[in-house]
Amino acid sequence: MKNLLILLFTLLAFSACTSTKIYPRINCHICLMQEDGILLLPLNWQESFRKLSIGEQNRLEKMIVEIFHEEGFTKVAIYDQMDYELLNAGIKDVNDPVQRANINLELGIPYLLGLSLGELAWTGNWERSDPADIASPSYWETNTEIKSLLRVALMETATGDIISDYAIETTISEFPIPIGDGETLDLNFGSLYKAVEISTRKGIKNMMKDCGC
């Protein structure tokens, strides 16, 4: 029975009951073209993202760019990867209206994409499916819930106007596992990063759909 449970844990290591709700704050009112330039602001500029590791933040930024590329967008870049071009154009502070406008005038990038985290928390205690094996899948004890609240906003560099703004709430709940005799063991194989990753992926795809022509 123990070996069977460990095998089951392994098969379900990435399984969980997830739900995502998207709340519009500002519906998109532009037609986003695949050739439009979009500059992704660094996630670590937002203190809330520091709940995740630098590696996790980098993975999210890379994933965002890949999602755009998959949809045919060719001019999407991460702010940190354009330091030279930005400095060469005299852009050091995106909060300065003149410098921000020059992102479009000098570099041909009409949009900034910003993400921020609200709530990011879990309940429950961390355990391993096999306490004797450090490599075994981890999970959260019963009565658990992992929740992420993410905001995705698109801004025009020329005006500073927010043209699309959505809040995305993702919840990862327990996953019921049958253990025989009609009984189940409710476990949560989610993580804080996984909740944010789901919110990010769905939020970016929602924004592209909302701003589509």
C-alpha cells in the first residue's frame, strides 16, 4: 500500500484543483497588432513579486515573451534586456512623461506591459509523500488553499494612459485521492509559483484576446 501511494503521489505531483477568475478594470480600447512593440517592465520592480525567487521571476518573464511569440508578436522585449538601447535614447526613468514618450519616438515601442501581485498566500503545512526520500513529491496537508491575485496592465508610452487593465485570481485547492474503502486523502500539490504562473498565462492571453482586432 505504501509503494502504491508513493506511485500515485508521483503520477499526481502536478495535479490540483484550480480555478481562475478574471475581473476587468479597464476593457481594452485599442487594436493590438502583431508588429507593435511591447516592453515588459521588470517583475522585480514590484515589491510584491519578491515573494518569488529571482529564478522564478525570470521564468515568468521568459514565459510572457514566449506567449506573445507563439501568437505571432515579433517585437516584445524585457526591459532589462534593452538597457543599452534605452540609455542610448536618454531613457532612465519610465515615470518621467518625456522619457516615457521617447520609448515610442526613439525606439518605436508604443506599449509598456506591467504586472503586479496582490494576495499570494497558502494555508496548511508542507510535507513529503515519502518522508524518507528527499526527492519525493511535496504536497500540502488537508484543508489547504493557495491563492494568487495578479494585475495585468497595458500602457501607452506616448500618453501614459492605461488601455487595458485586468485582475486575475487563481485558486489551487485540494485534490481528492482515493485510498480504498470509499475513503479519500485530500492533498494539494500546488505551489505559490504555480498559482502565479497560471494567473500570468491566463492574464496575458486574456489581454491579447481583449485587444485583438
